[in-house]
Amino acid sequence: MAGDGPTTAEDRALDALTRILDSAISPEMLAAQQLILRRLALAGDLFPSRVPPPLNITEIGGYLNLIADDPVLEAQVLAAALGVAGPNPSPGFDPVLPPLFFVDRPNDRPASVATVTPVAVSVRNDLAAAFDAAMAALHDLGGVLPLLAVGRPLPRNTPTATVPDDLLPFLGRSLDLVPTAALRDPSTDPLAVGQDAGAGPNVVVARQLDAGAPGAGSVSPSAWSLWACDDTSCTQSSVTGAYVELAPILASAGWYTAEPVPDPDSTTQPGSWARWTNVTGLVAGVTRFRDELELLHTTGEIAASVVRSALDRVWDGAAFVVPS
């Protein structure tokens, strides 16, 4: 019967599309919903024109002259006249984005690990200036810092997914050094782990690769006791060379690793030396995971991720934990 449902193929297709969009929960489909609603709200045939149809190109030009100072509106009017999609997003429909975002930075890719080192890494924009300064200071001394990642995408919510124990990577607060950049041959690796002259705790160092760097002369060669590993064990050996301690440089940008750095066990279990974290601004007993997450991710991204069940966790000084 007429009026009981779609009567044409076009009506039936639109009805099916509407049902699909109504049940959507993924960020992509939610974005599609917003786009379709935006198009409907701005479609000319939904809002009848208050002026008669133009009779010729001169009248169209007159309308465009009235809005010549608004390029977006001008493009929309021209698109409506031609019957094509206008610019997006449209005025008044700009999506509300998180206040923070990731910016790309070029990565250090020394020849020995170039094939496994990303060309670029993403850094939180509020941490980027300090990160850039630390990298510049290391480069000035002739060292490099090959990185695997700084920020990670939110893990998808699946039937078997569980909330990761470490939530800092999803806040852009973890820094992973390329693990194969050290513990192979400390005399040639770009990074190394060991002790200055065999005394004191382990530290992570960068071998000076550029002796012509502006500040390279301030790094004097000295004897180090550095770790080298195979698949089952690790041993220390004496190596004389110019090495730069990473901790003071990265600490100036808010990045720290576990101290003291534990002895590595093998290349398959290298220890925590490659993981650095930045907890600047996190207040124990106060900072909620939800608040930090919403600084970087949209509501749709969070809703589609398994971490949505950890939103009420609170920072305890070492991790985000379920509040007592």
C-alpha cells in the first residue's frame, strides 16, 4: 500500500542505508553519519530558495558577487548551481576535535638498523618542542636515537580483547628505542648499555657516530664496560670509545627509563632499557585515564576501543589503576 514503505528502488536503497547507519558504532561509520546529515542539512532542495531561479549567467554572477568575500560560501553556492557536492566541512558543522594531536618527526636511521627503523615517528604536539630540543642536543654531540614508536593507536574492542596493563602508550607517553640498536656489538652499535669504567649502575648510551658534529669535541673517549648478548645469555666487555649518556638529555624533555637499568638477559629478553616514559603533569590520586585519553582521541575512537572499560582508572604514580 502507498505510504507503508519504500515504493521505488531508490527509496528502498536509501531505507537500507539508513538502517545500516542507525546501527553503526565504528568511528568510520559514525563519520559517515555526520557527513550524510551535514549534506542533508545543507541540501538546496530541503530549503526552498527565497529568490527566483536565475535566468542567465549574468544573474548567477550577480549572486556570486554578493558573497565574494566568503570563499567557502561562494564554493557552496557554485556547487549547488552545478548539482555537485560542496566543500566539507561546512560552516557551523566543524567537528569538535581533541585539543591535542600527534605531529610527525623524522627518525634517526643509522645504517645498522635502518631496515627496521621507521622513517618518522609521531609525537604529541605538547611534548614536541622539548622532544625536538633533546634530539638536537644529542645530534650536536654526534649521537643518534633510532625509535620504534612514541604514540600508538587505540586497540580495537573485540570479543577476546583485554585492557593492556600499560596504558601510557595510548596517551603518547611512551618512547620505544629500537631494541636491535644495542646489545649486539657495542663497538659498532649506535646504542649500548653498560657502566662507565665498569663502575656504578648500568646506563643507556649513544655511541658517537659523527665526530664532526658541533659539540662532538666535548665527548671524550673513555673505557666502558658494555653488554653484548646472544639468544641465551649476555656478557660484559671493555670498550673504549666516545659515548653519550641518554638519561640527562632525555630527562630534559621529560622522558625517563627504569633506574637502575637492569642487566639484560639475552637478545630475546633485553630488559627495560629501551622503554622510556613521560609522566609530566600526571598527579597521583587525581589524574584520571579518561581525562588524559580525551585530550588525544575522539568520543567515537574511545567508544570503539577496548580501553573504554578503563576510563575511570586513576594514576597512582606508576600506572593507571582501578580506584579503591
